[in-house]
Amino acid sequence: MKSWLRDFKDRLYPIWAFGRFIIRSRNKHGVHSPFVYDLLTQVLSDTSKYSDYVLLDQFRSTLRHDTSFIEITDFGAGSRIFKSNRRQVKQLVRHVGATPYRQKLLWRLANHFEPIKTLELGTHLGLGTAALQLGCLKGTVTSVEGCPALAKHTAHNMLTLGLEKARIIPNRFEDFLKGLEQEKFDLIYVDGNHTQEATLSYFNQLKNHCHQKSIMIFDDIHWSAEMSQAWALMQKDPSVTVSIDLFFWGLIFFRPGQVKEHFVLRV
Ligand SMILES: C[S@@+](CC[C@H](N)C(=O)[O-])C[C@H]1O[C@@H](n2cnc3c(N)ncnc32)[C@H](O)[C@@H]1O
């Protein structure tokens, strides 16, 4: 297929996938699992205004006014926005990283599940890292970023925010995962390198670092046809009991005693 046609199809894919999601998705009335119903009503759809949201908005605003430049080392599936590698922080924050909505959702998930050990693959400017750490101050967040300049910039920002327990590791995901020993994580957020092969490889390695109550969050599961395929394969994994498709994220649980069930939910 001609490359411009393939590119055009790739750009249209998320729109097509969203249409399919709207047809398949349900709201709380169609959910019979008590665990998923509680998660949906108490966390995912919680519209309360928590005071930490102000801190998250202030952090974003600081980044939006940050005129410094960062030399980006590109990883993974690449950017559909930027062509040059020298980028200004205030521009980066407009196009990449957790949206305010997703940041708040991360905060609520961390606040609800109270993870003592959180792992994030893909730090970028730390919007997700800050949300995960603020959501559960008693836990630690380890966030891995392959671009050294981004890792340095964000590590500094975490200290400025007083989030000393958020550790930014400048490393490739692949090398970091190879070096992991027996440790288990309570919450894992995978937000980088959105290719089918990489996503499945991270999932297959990381499920060995989960326990029965761990939660895994995969970002942009319908960014491309191959990401949707990766998501479909993860749901089918025998170790997964509950999987939830929120369109922009896929949530995975390994809870025993749950009937294996897949949910497509509108929040
Ligand atoms: C979408 S951004 C992460 C956004 C961030 N989680 C947030 O909530 O704002 C993805 C990041 O992952 C990094 N990345 C992608 N593939 C990687 C890899 N294989 N190893 C290390 N870092 C990688 C990129 O450099 C980029 O900064």
C-alpha cells in the first residue's frame, strides 16, 4: 500500500475505533460485577473536586509557561506532531502527556487503591507521575524515561513539587525490565512505545511483577489497529480476570474469585 494511504488510514483508525467503542460500551446500569460497579461509580465517574487537583493544575500551568528547550531522544512509536528534536517545554506539554482528565483519574485510582509501589513506564514531563504520587503519598512511584534530558528535567520538577518519593529512572524500558528482580508492584501504568510487539512484551514481563490485587493501566489502547490487537490479546491472558476498556485506557486486574469478564465502559 502507498505510504501516504497507509498514513491516512492510520490517522483515521482511532476515529473508527471510537465509533465501535460507542456502540459496544455501557454505563453503570449494564454492570453486574460488584467490584466493577463500585470502581465505576466511586472512582472512575467520581466528579468530586479534590484539593490535590489544584496542585496538578498549577504544575501543568508551570510547564505551560516553561520556555526552556529540551533535546528529545525519540523512542517507541514516534511522534505524529513534532518533526524536530529540540523542543520547548511549553509546546511539549500541549501535545504530549496526560490530559487534565486522565491526570485526575490517575490521582483517583492511586487514592482509591493506595499502591505502596507504583511503576510508570514513560515519564515525559511528569504529569502522570505527579498525579500518581500525590494520589498516594505513603507509596513510592518509580517512573522510567528513556530520554535523558526529559528524565533530568522531570526529576528536578518532582523535587520542586516536594515529591521526593517519585524516582525518575533514566533508562530504556527494555533495559529497566531486564534488570528487575523479584519485586512486585501494586499499580503499573504503561504509557510509552505504543506498538503491539512492545506492549505485549511489557505486559508479559510485568505480569510476573504483579500480585492478585495489582492493577495495570495501559494508555492509548486504540491508538492504532495494532494497539487494539495487543489489548485484545492481553484481555485473553489466563492470568487476567477483569479487564476494562475505557477507550483511552485499558485496565487489567488479576483478582482471584472473579469470573473472567471484559467490560467496555463509558466514563
Ligand atoms: C506519552 S509519553 C508519557 C506521558 C506521561 N506518562 C504522562 O502521564 O504525562 C511517553 C514517554 O515514554 C518515553 N518512551 C517511549 N518508549 C520508550 C522506551 N522504549 N524506553 C524508554 N522510554 C520510552 C518517551 O520518551 C516519552 O517521554
